[in-house]
Amino acid sequence: TFEEKEMEKQKMLYQQARLHDRGAAEMVLQMISASRGRLGATVTFTLKLGISVLNGGNILVQQKMLDYLKEKRDVGFFKSLSGLMMSCSVLDLNAFERQNKAEGLGMVTEEGSINVSERGSKVLQNDEFTKDLFRFLQLLCEGHNNDFQNFLRTQTGNTTTVNIIISTVDYLLRLQESISDFYWYYSGKDVIDEAGQRNFSKALAVAKQVFNSLTEYIQGPCIGNQQSLAHSRLWDAVVGFLHVFANMQMKLSQDSSQIELLKELLDLQKDMIVMMLSLLEGNVVNGTIGKQMVDTLVESSSNVEMILKFFDMFLKLKDLTTSDSFKEYDSESKGVISKKDFQKSMENQKQYSQSEIEFLLCCAEADENDLFSYKQFVERFHEPAKDIGFNVAVLLMNLSEHMPHDARLSTFLDLAESVLSYFEPFLGRIEIMGGAKRIERVYFDISESSRTQWEKPQVKESKRQFIFDVVNEGGESEKMELFVNFCEDTIFEMQLASQISEPDPVEHQDEDEDESQSVTENREEESIMMESSSAFTIACISMRKSLCNFRQMLTLKSMRRQFRRFRKMSVKEMVQGFFSFFWMIITGLFHFIHSLVWGFFHILWTTLFGGGLVEGAKNMKVTDILGNMPDPTQFGIHGDVLETEKMEASETLALEEMGQMAQGDGAEADLMAELLNIQPKREGKHGTEPGLGDVSEVVVGDAPSIASAVKQKKAQIAAKKRAANGDYKSDSEKGDSEDGEKRDPDKSKDEYPPEPLVEEKKAPKKRLGPRKEPPEAFMASFLAGLEIYQTKMLNYLARNFYNLRFLALFVAFAINFILLFYKVTGDYSEEEDPWSRRGRPGEEEDEGALEYFVLQESTGYMAPTLCCLAVLHTIISFLCVVGYYYLKVPLVVFKREKEIARKLEFAGLYITEQPSDDDIKGQWDRLVINTPSFPNNYWDKFVKRKVIKKYGDLYGAERIAELLGLDKSALDFNPTEETVAKEASLVSWLSSIDTKYHIWKMGVVFTDNSFLYLVWYTTMSILGHYNNFFFAAHLLDIAMGFKTLRTILSSVTHNGKQLVLTVGLLAVVVYLYTVVAFNFFRKFYNKSVDDDEPDMKCDDMMTCYLFHMYVGVRAGGGIGDEIEDPAGDPYELYRILFDITFFFFVIVILLAIIQGLIIDAFGELRDQQEQVKEDMETKCFICGIGNDYFDTTPHGFETHTLQEHNLANYLFFLMYLINKDETEHTGQESYVWKMYQERCWDFFPAGDCFRKQYEDQLG
């Protein structure tokens, strides 16, 4: 994991710092300088020390070494390096031939016969030293240290300058020539022998390290080193290696014994392509290096063509083995196929030539039956071809874009068309503003899983919400900040989606295969053991077998396997299966009746006329009969033991299979004995199951009696009890056992055979049922299996969260449809249908009369259906909460943790400044910063140490560490001080729970609006069991499920503050009119219908105010429409003024303002959506350039937004950087990663693009 890798890195830095503080860096330089280029043991170990100190690209050690070399102006160091390179050996073909001749003539050296490794060392000497030397030089520049890169080329200030870059190229050229010589030596032979493979492997490993060093010299990019390499003899070495690659990979693939060497060759080829890509870093269109590279490829055009064909063959294997036509040769999906069928499938595919088919068949390693695993074959060759072929595709794509008018390059593009089309979905391309303030194109790999997770529904929803929220925001810097935050959140969401995604069903094929094999073996065993059984035995066995098969069909494992098969079925197969299911039921019922009748008459016939009873009686022994009789003297004493024996006997009987039944004519007696929990004796040995008590001592032959088995079983049980509880026997049991031993000590020895012998006799018997395990092991395995199923269930709920929401809405509609059949009744009978739902009583109309809500139906099905739907809806609602908790809550916590971490690191929150008292969110977050678990979801687990490192000098490291909850042991990476693991106990488990973190997390979760909505949704569903009409509230969920309806709801809350203030002003104005009416116009507020009893609505202030709010505001003409006419009244003029002003201020102005706010908000949101859509269609989100510029060429803007400035590609690139090791970053990747960590977004090409920058060159 990221945390583990970071911890290992910190431990390594701790050790390197210890060596660095003691002067290890200066000592390494001094020892190399003192060697004067002479190879020796001291130099060898000095280089190993230098590698250890510099490993990982330690910047402090690099800077210390660079400062030392500049200060001392040590020319001897570089001269020694150049001399050591000259002393590095290459493959010596002459020495190899001399050794082969000497071995062929039977000659030996002066030391006598030597082993294989010593013979190989004479051909390529000091290869380990050579790799260490170039690894040391690589680490000097690790991390794209531009100063050291330039210093290796030119030592400014020194009297003599040594160009280490050219010295490295000189050695690479010597090595390439020696490898080519060895290739020509073996070119006439069919197979490279063991000695040749060993020498090739050593040389390829050295060449791999040299290419890695050259790559590190120039990445960054280091323009000076790039030019130095471009004007060296590097291109000669590249041409030579291309020839070796093209011919050796075809040769090595012809024999399976050379596969490992082929893989090493492909790895070297990949490193060379990476070096060539590094040469193109930071180059301009039609640059010098691009032209030289094209010249090199043209010179080796035949070799490049062979390499492209080689990759194309293996890349097409994946499509071949996953095609429908290929599955016909492996219908059972076992992953194994014969070479003959494999050849037929390739011929039918018509994508391979005959030579390519023969080539692929030679690469397959078949067994003695001419079978091989094509899945392993594809995995072995397809993945390396995909890895290296991707780099080749990037190289050709890069050259085609930087050399657009070179006609020679089009030939290679035509040859590589198949390869390029294969990698097009996985080839990510973005544009950045490089360190030289030029637009550069960056190419990277997009994994297939990332593409899949990008299309998940929760990611799509987050993407739509981001685009709507951000497009209309402020400047480019703020927009890019929000975009990067969206990328981080989406990356976490995609990683979470990957964790909860359903595993590939291919994983279960081995399990099904093992099951089919075991079933086949069991059937064979049963058929053998039933050959001599009688009809009654066969009938019992068949019945028992049928019951076992039926029980096996109902297990979770079987149902899961059937569900996987069902998902693979096509529509046609589903229809056929539907009709065949009913046909199977009909035929199965007929077969059952036929078998029952036939079996009954068959058993009756064989029992009466088959002679089985006579033969069984002949074979019965006296001990068999007496063994079943209980001993009355022991009946009351051993009751507890007998109960245990009965339970164990019944369990063993349930788990045993019919394969343990005896063969021969006595099968009926054996079967009856088994059914009575007695194991019959076979071949003079007693069975494993005891009788019901001690029996008389009857010995037949050398067979022990049933009593011996009983006593042995009792002794085993007593021993187990003593071992578990430390208890001893009771006095009565002691007495019985002592008496028995005194009576017949010799017989007791015979009756107690050694336990291992019994187990050895039982071992060969196969048990088709599950094995009995110790209770501890069984409980551990049970809990582990339970945890696995729990995880699968939670992941399933998270994956199907949106489907569950839709299902809950559907069930809510069904419930509310049934609610339409409710009616009100005043007559309720207590003896109604128990399924009927009685609503709560209504108000009393007459005294003593109550109203009830009753479901009116005539069928009798609605009430139970409503009950079942209510329970189902509550379960689904709860599952929605669980699914949301595992799908979206981790993202909510991640966002909050990221926000806190960023504020801590970049704003110094809680250190340089404190949140205000009104900032409830900031005060709550203070609770979590000193917890050990923080950060838990956020991927930067070392953010606290970064904060201490950044602010420790100014504000005190100890004070900040105390604030963040870190002690000295947490800051110390000394690996010698290992933490002692605490003993597992309940107290230690409780103390390990981070209570403060979980409290903070609970607060974050319960402030999430979506989670609160789902909790409310579930609560209303639970209340629906008290009163079914609560389910009506769930219909509002339809507004949350559709984008248009959500916009309408948003229009109400969009201007929420203004709306609330306006309603408050309305309430105040109505209150003022209430005061006027209460004081002057009370007599007009008589609302009685009968003149005898007046109904005054304004005799008290509260009633008067409520009347104005409820009636006056709703009236179309104001309060004047609802009270008495003032005509002829002395206050007529004042009433008219009162009514008109109320109508004008309340109805015309305030209500119109409220309506206008809602309507304007809806129009504003609609305009925003239209603006977002228009902006995305007419303006690039990344660079902001309009489509007018790009549409000068056909589909120009579409190509720009989908390929050059695709939002998804920028997200994938950030994900690519986060998952990639920092030491593996290219120069462009390191630049973007550094800017990203500093939260600087200048690498985004705002207002510019590659096409616009090179408009003249591109035409």
C-alpha cells in the first residue's frame, strides 16, 4: 500500500541520514578518486556503499556530493570513473570458443575442473561490478537532478573535463557489438545452449542497467545531455540492438526452453524504447533529435517491421481467446486446449499467416497429451507484448506529431496501424505547460479498470454535478483548483468502486472444476460399492442419495453457482430454460410416482423370494445380537456418557456416506446395524461406534468384543474431559475401572489397541461429507467465512444502491395504489380478517361514535399484500442506508479529511491561526486532528509529519506534535526499535478503538444531507407500520430521482434567504394590519351564518392575526373580500382605505415578490444549465479557447476536446501519477507531480495549446 511504501521510504531515509552525518558521502567520492580507475575489491564495496546512501534519489546526499566535487575540483573522481568504464568487460567470444574447445577435447585448467558459474565468468567478467558502477551513476541523477546531470557532462571550473555521457555510450557500443557477435555465433544453431543463455542473460542485464543510466542522464529534460547523446555514436548502438531484438526474439520463441531469455530480451527492448522517448522530452516540432531518430528507424526499417509483427501477433492473442468461436474448443472453460485445436482456431480467425501460426505454436509448452493452458500462455506473452508495445506505440505517436511532414515516417505508421489501433483506448494524451514555458504533450497508460470505473453511475453523477457547479465559477486559477479537487474525489470514488466491484466470474471456474471432479470420484466409488448390494440396500441408498442431492441444491454455494450460470445465459437460453423447468416438474413427478410404485413391489419381491433374510441370518453373529442389548447393571451409572455417545453417533451417521457400507450378501444386516447406530465388525476389527452399554465377554476368533469398543470410547471421552477440565473420575467410575483391570489385565491390553493404529486403518476411507474439525478451528473458519460473506453482501448493496432506490420507489407506488381503496366507516368489527389494517380513529362526529379507516376489498388479497409490501419497503429502505454508507460515506469522510489536511499543511490552520467561534465546522474538526486514526481515508498518511517539518522551526516541533497527537516514537523511524505486539484481549481491543475519531466521523456523517434524507426516508417507512398513510411521503422521492424535478425543487431553495426574509416581512405587514383591525374594525369580523349566535374573528389578537394570515392573504382581493361590507358605516372611508392598502401591499406586492423569487430562481437555474451546455459545446474547459479557432478544420473542436484536452485524461493522468513510484517518473511527470504537491496549477495550458503554439509548423 501507499502507507507501507512511504514507511519503508522513511526508514531508508533515516538510515541514509545516519551514514550521511558520519561523512559516508565524502568517503565514497574519495575512495573512488583514490582508485585511479583500477578495479579492486575496495572500489567494489565502495560502490555498493554509494548505492545504499543514494538509493531512492536522496537529494541531501546528492547535493553534498555535488558541493564536495565542485569545492575540491576533484578531477580524479571523473577520471577514475572513465577508467573504470574502460576496464568493464563485455562478452568475449574468443574466450567462450576456447572454453568450448577445451571442454570438447576433455582438457581442464590448472585448477582442475571448474563449475559452470566459474566458466561463465571468464566470458563476461565483473558483470556485477559493471552494473553497480552504472547504477551508482544513475542514482547521482535520480529524481532528475539537473545540476548533477550537467556536471557529469561538463565539470565547470576543473582543469580537465571528462564527459561521462560519452564514456557511457562508448561502453554501450562495445557491449552491443559483443552481443551481436554472440548472436551471429548462435545464428546457425537451432537452440542456444545453457552456457550461451547464461552469458546472454548477463550481458542483457548489464545493457539494461546502462540504458537506465542513460535515461536518467537526460530525463527532466536535460537539454545539454540530450544534445550530447544525439551527437554521439548512440544511434549506431541503437541500430545494432534493433537488429539483435528483431532476430533474437524470433529465434528464442522457437523453443520453450528459451522463454526466460526471451523475457529478458523484451525487458531490455522496453528500456531502450524508454530511453528513446526520454530523448524526445521537451523537443519542438521538426527538431534535430526527432530527425535523427527517424533516420535511425529508416536505416533499420526491416528490423522495425519484424518487431512490430512480433508484437502484433501476441496482442491479437487476447481477442482470439476471448472470441465466441474460440470458446467452442473449450466449451467447459477449463482454460486448456490442444495444439491442434489452437491451430484450427487461429486458422479460422484469419488474422494470422501460416508462419505466424507456426511461430505461436512453437511458443506454447504442451504436456505429454499435447495440451497446454492457453490462459497462462496468453498471460505469459500478451502482458510483456502489451507493456513494450505500448511504449513503441507512444514512440511512433510522438514522432508522428513532432515530425508531421516526414513522408518516411508514414511507412512505419502504416505497418503499426494494428498496434496503434489496439492501444488507442489505453493511450492517454494531455498537454501541459512545461518548465520551459512551452506546451508539451504527455503520453501515459490508462488501465482498463480505470475506464470501467469512470462509467459507474455514482462517478457520472459526481461528474455532472461538478460541471454544473464549476463552469460558471470565477477565474482560471479557481476553476483549476476546483477541477483538481474533483479529480482527487473522483479518483478515491473510482478506487472505492473498484474495491466493491463484483469479482470476475472466471475465478470460480477452478472451484466448479474441483467440485465436478469430486462428484465424479464419489459416483465411481458408490458404483463400485453397490455392485454386490441387494435391492433393499440399493433402494435405501437411492433414497438417501436423492435427499442429499436435494439438500445440496438448496445450499448457498449451489445457488450462487446457478446464479452465475443464469447470468451467462442468453435470452434464447432463458426462454428455453423457462419452458424446460415446467417440463422437468411434470416428468419428475411422473418419475417419482413410477419409482415409488416399482420400488415398493421390487422390495417386496426380493424380500419374500430373494433369500436375503436367510443369508443375513446365516451371517449374523452372536456378538452382533448381544452387542445391541443394554447392560442393566450399567444403565443408571453411565447415562451421561451414553447421551454423549448417542449424540456423536448420530452426528457421525449424518456425515458418513454409503461408501463405508460393506459388500457381499450381508449388506442388509450391515445396513440395519448402521441405521441403529451400530458399526458392524469387518475383517476381525471392531467398529468405531460403541453399543449402548457393556456386554458380556464373548470373544469370537481374534476379534475384540463390543465391550472393548465401548470401554475404549469411554476412556477417550474421559481423557478428553481430563485434558480440558483437569477433573478426575468419580469414585464409582474409579472403582469400576479398577475392578475391570484386576479381573482381566491381559484382556484389557488386548481390548485397547493403540490409537494411531485405529486412525491409520480409518485414514484410507474417503468421506464425502465435511470433515470434523476441532471447535476452535471450526469457529475460526466459520467467522472467517462469515466475514467474507458479510463483505460480499455489503459490496453488493453498495453496487446496487441506485437500483435499490428505484425499487423502493416502485414499492412505494404499489403501496399508495392500495391505499386508494381505504374508506371511512363508523362500524368496526373486532372479528375481521387478521390481515386487515385498521386506521386510527377519526374525530367524533356524534357522542360516542368513532370513525375507522378500513381497506375496502372483495378479493381478500389486498390486506396481506399491503402488509408484505410495507415490510419489504422498510427492508429496502434500511438496505439503502447501508448501501449509501458503504458507497458514499467513505467519499464524504475523504473530502472532509482532505479539507482538514490541506488547511493544516498549506494554511497552517490551528497553528498560525484559529477558526472563529462562529465556525462550528472548524471547531468540530479540531476534535480529530490529534487522533491516531487521522487521516484514515485520505491517502497522504504522513501529512502530520509534513506539517511538523514545515512549521516546526518557527512554532516548535514539540508543540505542534502535541497538537497533532504525535509522540517521539511516531516521529522516529529507527527500525531497530520494534514495537512489541500487545497480547490479544478484550481490554486491548477496546483500548485500540479510536473513540474520538469515530465520534467526529459520526458528526460528519449526520451532517451529510443525503444521509439524513435516507434516514428520514427509513423512519417514515417504519412509521408506515403504525399508520399506512405515512407511505404517502415516500412519493416525494420521485423528485429526487429525476434531474428536471430536482431543478424545480432547487428553484425554491436557490434564493432561500431572500424568500424567508420576504415571508417574514409579509408576516410583519399582516401583523400591522391586524393591530389596526383589532382597534377600529372589530365589528366587521362577524362570520356567523346564524344571526342569533355571532362568530367574532377579531375579539382577541391571536384569533384576529391568524384570521388575517389564513384568510386575508389567501383571498384574491385581500381581507376586504372576507369581512362585512362597510357601505353606510361611519368608518366606510377608513375601511375602503384599509382594504385597498392591504390588497396593494400584501396581495399585489409581497405575494408577487415571493412568486417572482421562485420563478426567477427557476429561470436562473435553467439559464445556468443552458449556459453550461453551451460552454461545454463551444469552449474548451482546460484552455478556454473557443470552437471558432478549431473548427477551421473538420471536427477540429471535437478532436481537441476528446483527444488533446479531454477532462477524463487529465483525471487519469493524476491517478497515474499517484499510483506510480516517484523514482519511476519521467521528467514531465516529475514536473507535474512537484507542481501538484505545491498546489500550483501553472502546468495547465490556460489560453494556449500545442496546435496553436506550432500553428506555422503544423500547417
